[in-house]
Amino acid sequence: MSAPRRALVVIDVQQQYFSGPLEIQYPPHAESLPRITQAIDAAQTADIPVLAIQHTAGEGAPVFDPTQPGFQLHPDVAQRETQDWKSVVKEYGSIYADTDVASWLREHDIDTVTLVGYMTNNCVLASAVEGEGLGFSTEVLSDATGAVNLANEAGAADAKTIHTTLMTLLNSNWASVATTQEWSVALSGLERLTGSDLGSSAVAGAESFRRKPRR
């Protein structure tokens, strides 16, 4: 198997996610942000292209207003940005929707996209799922992403449950999930990350829950 041709995609590490109702809860941003910058540093050392994505909801919107401070990249990311980075502003969850990201990746002969950033339960999930149909292999760094608590008419779930559930879901089909350290090791060895598959995950899940005593 040939070595992966990677790009690191830093999704929406914007000030909006560091306070207020959208503040990242799990892993807390105090833990995930250093892993994001670790991934950026590793990518730049390895000459892997970096894409910085920012979400906009339009001028006057209550969140992600491009004229307001919440739209800006977190300083720890912004200070690392170079002229070689590709900057993209998006309006939808997926990094590919109504952007030139897919065409840019193909022009640069990229076949593997590594996702870090926010949120697990929105843009990371949407991007990994759409990437399958576009023909890209996706990697997601579990400790360099994060989720928020959610509640609506359909139910409620805390951020830890959401994040860990979605990491399991993604690793079963749409992505290879790993920690930033595991990814950095694979990076240095020009190796692919290995995920699971739906069949194997279903079999393991059935066995795991069969062993648990019923209440």
C-alpha cells in the first residue's frame, strides 16, 4: 500500500468556541487546543499542507459574524499561519460544501484528509461523511476535536457521550480515528492509520453488550 498523501484541515478553531453557549465542553478546549497546535506543528515539520477553515453565518448573525471577534481564529492557531496555508470560509457544516476544498485537494494530489477542530457533532462529522463520496480517506484526531452539550425536542446528551459515540461511529466506517500522538508517529513513518469497519464494529459491539449483565 502506498504512503498516504495527506493534508491537515483545521476546522473552525475560532474564538466563538471558547466562551458562551458554543464553548467546547469535551474534550475541554484547554486540552484539545494544545493537541490541535501539536498537529499543526507536526504537519509543518513534515511539509504537509495545512488548510484553515472558518465558518461564517453572515454579517449581523448572532454567532460567526465575520465582522466580530468570534469569527477570528484562536491566536494559538493564527500565530502559526503562513502564506502557504490555504484559507477557506464556509457557510455549511461540511468543509466541502460550496467551497473549492475538494478541487484544491485533487490539484495537490491529496488522497488523505486529517481533520482537527470543532465541532465533532457538526462540521467534523459532516466533513468525514461527505469525504467518503468524494473519494478521500479521512482521519480524525480524537483529542484534537471537541463537542458541546446538546438538548432539543428529540432528547439530550452531554458532550462526552456525544464525542465518544461519534468517534466510535466515525471509526466504524467514515474515518480512521486516532490520537494526535498516534497520528504523529504514523506521520513520521509515512504510514496509514487503520480504522475499523461496520461489520467488525457490529460484531464486536454485539459481543461486548452480550457480556454485560442485564439490569
